[in-house]
Amino acid sequence: MACIARLLAVAALAALAVGGGGVWRGTIPSVWAQDRPQQGAPGPFGNDEFVGRLAQRLGIPTEQLATAIQQTVRETDARAGSRPAFIPPEPVLRLSVQILGIEPDALGQELQQGKSLAQIAAEHGVGPDAYADALVQAMEQLRVEQMRLQVRELIDKPIQQAVPPTDR
């Protein structure tokens, strides 16, 4: 069992290195869930040569590694079905609730159903451009307020040591 766990960990790391993180973004699992292409044909990691070399380094047959990867991806896909593939940053969610005038739980439920923020906004009478503009404006206001607080903190601090004037 530890050998299989090690195998899967190495395969996942290899997928991350070669696929640029695609396994984690959900772009490669659907490819692995399909039947594997013929040996030598381009595969989900760029080509089957990589999978073959990795299997050789691990001392296992290529098909065993491919099967382990497919199995892991299917299990991950099955678990991922109960949550959204992408969760927007918390400030975007908080601002979306304000802009759209909905409860946080309602927004969460709609995201769980696989809807995009643009789809949710449209269902609440806000077009995608207007929604994006409102988000940008609200995020800019947050940034300006944070900057104002930082400047205020800076100017309110007593000077610990005299600063010599500059020669200008």
C-alpha cells in the first residue's frame, strides 16, 4: 500500500511538473478519464514517452502507472463533483453579495451548482459588463481605503529618531 501511495505521489508531482499544474486545475483529468491513446501517440502529459520513462524509473510497467494515474484522477473527479472547480477570492465573493443584493449562503449554493459569477449576476438582473465594472469599482475603493489606513497609520506614528534633512 505504501508503494502505491509513493507511486501516486510521484505521478502527481510529475503531472504537475510536466502539465504545469493542469491536473489541479481540472484540465487534464477529463483526458485521463477517456481511453488512453495508443502507445507513442501524444498523451495528456505531452507524450507517452514521459509516462514510460517515469514508469521505468519507478521500476513498474508503463500500463500500471497509467492505470494508477487514471484511477486517481477518476477518484479525484468523483470527489470534486460536490464542490465548485474554482472558488473566487473571498473579497470578490463578499463584494458580489453586496452588488447583487443576495445572501452569502444563496451565492454559495449557486456556486455549488456550478454556475459562474457572471451567470449568477445575470440571473439577478446584472449584465456581465455592469457586474465587472461594479466589481472593479468596489475593489478599487477597497484598495484606496486600505492605502488610506496605511498612510494614516504611518503619519500617526511618533518619530523615534530625528531624521536629518536632505540636501536638496
